[in-house]
Amino acid sequence: MSGRHASNGGRRHLLSIGDLGAGGIREILRLADSFAEVNTRAIPKVPALRGRTVASLFFEDSTRTRLSFETAAKRLSADTMTFSAGASALSKGESLRDTAETVAAMGVDCTVVRHRSAGVAVQLSRWLDGSVINAGDGCHEHPTQALLDCYTITERLGGIEGRHVAIVGDIAHSRVARSLVAALQLLGAGVTLVAPATLLPPATDGWGVKVSSRIDAILPRADVVYLLRLQRERQERALLPSLREFHERFGLTAERAGRLADHAIVMHPGPMNRGVEIGAEVPEMDCAVVAEQVANGVSVRMAVLFWLLGAEPGAMAAPAADASGTPEPAPAAEVGDG
């Protein structure tokens, strides 16, 4: 199978990092470079998806991901629809399937879905005629977050292969961690999970990572420190003695950040809990790239939407402006097997 994940009738979806393979990830990062240039223009818009409709179905609260996808779709000239669970017929007992099919019946080409339950995006891909993008399903995956993180690492460090990434915090409940570990390994990075035993998955043997409970031992050799918040909304029982103790043992304080290598970067998918997993001053330090992650999210999600909806494999790349300033599609290499 090629980097594009196909199912039912050849429709393309992005449900997990495994759908892409290394080749698919690299192709999206290459496309993101083109769209990053678009986002620097005075009018950051191209007609690449004119006539297409992208619907956002978010059954969980979101700021960065929802706004990023909506911005990405509009900059590609797609029409957008935004679904609010709280103001929908779900409150009247309508099922998830009926709700999704109702939205899709309005002529939707791509549905971006976030839901508290793992597997919802996969199920929608079986029910709906258009493409489906997983914007986070329970504790399962969040593939576009991993893609924008890989893009940010590549942009700042020049590449991912051979880099050492420390992922610190609530790994057990993190869909971001699962997608990011898979993407980093496909691109040749080494990964160490840093957390107390209560915040690690039940079994990490198949993850292909190292595990540590000592953040201070990991920091000097980390190229990237990736911090995760405590997802207390997903925790069914108390897993820590106190937030203060967690911060003292695992939080990236300014003092700890000062011990990182000069080139090392600090990342966080947001929302940040300052004073818990990250020191209050750290996001403003030179090593922190949290704002860059947010900005890069628009370019990467433009690339994902174009990759799924813009053309058949190999037909075109991201639109580039011709001499008159009019955006035109340019040839692209075919997506390779991952």
C-alpha cells in the first residue's frame, strides 16, 4: 500500500501515523514547506481546494487543532462547516452515526473528527463517503500533531534521523505520545519515555523505546524535550501523590532547561499547565518552540488536506505562484511506499 491510506472505494483517510509510513510522512513534510511559503504572503490564500468542503466534528473541546484545521481549509479556498456537539441533536438522543451522516449529506468532501472514544475516526471512515482525518480519538492517536511536531524538529534541527527525543509526562493517557513515537521511529530517531510508573502504559515492550524515571539523567543528551500535561480528565484514579511532587521530580524547570545542550529544543502540544510539567518561565526561553509548533500546524494541515483532496497521487504538488502572481499547480513526485 502506498503512503496514502485507502479504504472503501479508494477513499483516502488519515487515521493513524501507520497509514503513512516513512514515505508518506516525508511527502507531507515536503508539501508543508510549500504551504509555509504561502502563509508568509500578504494574502495567504491559494485556490487549491476551491469547490471542496471540509467539516469539523469536534466532540471534545479544542482550541489549537480546531482553529488550525479551519484556518488551513480556508487558506486552501475550501468551504468549511463547524459542528458544535453542545448545540446539536446529540442532546436529543441522535446517534453519532446519524449525526455524522447528516453533516456528510450536505456535500462534505472531508470530515475532521475529534472524539473522546478511541476508534471513532476509523468507524466514521466506514460510514461516510468522504475522507476522514483523525484529530484525536481518546487515548489512541493524534496523527496531525505528530506531523507538525516532526516538521518543527526538522525545521529547527535540520533533520530527525539520529536525534534523541525525550517525551516527559503523562504518557499513559496521551494520544500525542503514541502518534509521535511512531512517527519519530519511522524517521530514525531514538526515543526515551520519562515518567513515573503510574503514568506509563501497562506495557511498552512493543514500543521500541527506552524508559526512564530520572529526567535529570536524560536532559544532557536530549536533542528534544517533549513535555505532556497531566490529563486528569482521562485518569480514573489518583496516580500521583501531588502536583508539587510531580513538578519537583519531572517538571522542566528553568534550571533544568538551562542544562540542555545549546541546540536542544523544548516542545509542548498544549495546553500547557505552567508550574506542573513546565516551569512558568520556560515557554519564553530561547529553547522553547511552542509558538512555532502552533504556526507550523497550519502549514502541515494545509499539506494534509491537499494531500487527501487536491489530486491523485503524483498529479500535482502544492500550488506555486507564477510570474503574474496567480497560483498554479506544479508537478510533483509520486508518493512512495512507506
